[in-house]
Amino acid sequence: MRTRKTVKELLVGAKDAAELMVDLAYAAIFFGDDDLAHEVLRLEDQVDEQLVDLRAVCMLAARNPDDAERLAGVLSMAVSIEGIADAAEDIARVVLKDLGIPSELRDDLRHATEVTARVKIREENELAGVSLRDLELPARTGMWVIAIRRDIDWIYGPEAEEVLREGDVLFLQGPPEGIDHARELAGGTPRHFPPPPQRAKLSNLDRAVDVIIELKNVSEVAVGLAYSAILLRDRSLAAEVSVIEDKSDELYHQLEGWVLRAAAELEDPDELRGLIHLASASERIVDAAQSMTRVIEDEGQPHPIIAAALSEAEEIVAEAIVAAGSPAEGRTLGELQIHTETGMEVLAIQRNERWVYRPRRSRTLEAGDRLLAIGPDEGPPRLRALCGDDRPEGEEGWVEPERLDED
């Protein structure tokens, strides 16, 4: 008889798995990689199992109407996570069913500053038997290990002391140029992806691809902001997710138009089917993110278990305010190399009352800028130090989640 996990453990596991599913699904599109797509399906089974257990634990914990009302937010969160996982599965099936991915889309994805990759540790490698701390992969390759699959077990957000083994499947995030280096260290063969071609004139298909890229970006930002809104108990962030949801609807309608125009230019319009499936799945991710924020819109305060779970997830959200005279003031995101130095990815920047989503590397930071970022739990202190943010926990929205029994 297997040990039943707590509500918090199940929520953390499902959230981490669903987020990794999204990363791997888009990576499967990027590489046209069936192995990555199958990893998404493996994770989908795990999410389903965790959410079934989560619902059972919540039902057993609800001893009276008050308990049931308090746990309703947890179940609502579970439904949103399930929606994100289902959408990621649909993205992966675009690859597995060979629905058609235009080469223009893969070329555009190679402009991304960060991608997710799957690397298996094979014979004649330099990684097995060494801890992540000693390997210093971020410094050597620019890639961070976000998860490890060891046989059928998953390790999310592995600790620095984790020692790698031959046969481990590593999931890494970082710049595209770091992937081949990581493959070589793991005993694999580099793929040597060519640079994307330059196009003198944008076709209707190019414009459709641009819309897909934007939908991908807003879906990832929406999920990060939704988790941020709940953890920081910030209704203004929840409102921003609603704005993004409206934008995703508009982008989807734009895509339909560009796809119809592009179909008239192609000999085989079937290759456009994948774009429609991708757009629909990306939009559903945004819808699930918006649904998640209702936890604080309706109740004002999320169930403490939710905040505690988000603070202990494999990737956590954090904020930092740029102080005058700090190392970050007056420098661009590219110059700061925030991902390499801290492991954190900047989702959005607030300046005065305006938000900038997925800021470019050329964005210069100013004193007073508020950064929202996502990354491993050791990242937030490094990010705040870089920004000169020395606020103690609990001040001005930097909240330490409440502790309680999760049973």
C-alpha cells in the first residue's frame, strides 16, 4: 500500500509536472523530436494520478461545510493545472501525429533566448558521478538542469548536491547555443542546428508564424503571472492576467485570418493544421491561467496550502525592486545575464503603472523597476542582491506563506 501524500505535496508535484510539460511540448515542436513529445505524455499520466489523489485527499479532509469551502480553492487550482497539462499534451501530439509544422516556425523559435532540451547521459560522458554543484553547468554551457528522469522517477528542481548517473535523462533550459555543448558533455552527438535564414519579404505564412510565437510567449507569461498573483496576493497582477487573456483571444482570431490567406499560397495547405492546433492549445493555457487567479479575485486570500505549495515548487515566482545605485540600475538585461547569474527568468517588468511582458535583452533597468521572475528556489536571493532589494520578508508584498498542517 503506497503512502498517501499531503495536499501540498500533491499540488506541488502536479504544478511542477504541468509546467515542465509545457516547456517540453514547445521544445518538441522546436526540434521536431518524438522523444520529447513522449516525455510529455509520461508526465501527463503522472499529473492525472496526482490530481486524482489530490481530489481524494481533499474529500477526506472536508469534515464539514466550512472545510469544504476552504478547500474549494485548492480544487479550483487543480482544475486549472489539469487544463494546462491537457493543453501541453495537445501540443506534443502535433508532433506525434505529424499534423504539420512549417519550417518557418522552427526557424523563428531558434531566435528564442531560452529553450528547453532533453539530454541523456550516455557512455563516455563527463557528467556521471559528479554533483551538479561541481559540474557548474550554467557557467560552462549556459544551461540549467530543471528536472531529471531516472528510470520512472522524476526529480524536479534537483538540489546542487544531486549526483548524476549514467542513464539519467536531463531536462535543461538555456540559450540554444548551449545545447550541443551539454550533449557533448553527456556523451552524445551535437546536432549543429544551422542559423535561421533571413527573409527579405514577409509572407502570409511568416505572419501566421509570428502570431504563433506571440501566443506561445503570452501563454508562458500568463501562467507565471498567475502564480505570482496568488503567491504575492496581488489583485493587480490577476487583472494583468485577464488583460493577457483578452490579448490571446485577439491573437487567435488574427491567426485564423493569416492561416486562411497562407493556405491560398501553398500547394499543400495540410501543413498549416499544426498551427491551428498549436494556437488553440496555447490559448487554452492562458484560459487556465486566468481561471487560476479567481482564487484571489473571489476570496481575497488563497488557502494557505496554495501559497505554501507555490513557495516550495520546483520553480518559484519572486519579485525584486531595482534600487538606486544597485548593480542592475542603468544596465540592460543582456548585460546583467540574469539567467546565468541567478537562474531566474524575468517574466515581466513594471515601471510606474505599465507592465512590459517578456522584456528584451536590450531593456535597460531603472531605479524603481519591479521585476517578476521565475526560477529555482536559490535564485530569488541572488536576484534581489543584484537589484539591491534589501526589503525584509513580509514588507510591501514580499510575503512568507503561512505554515499549517496540510493533511
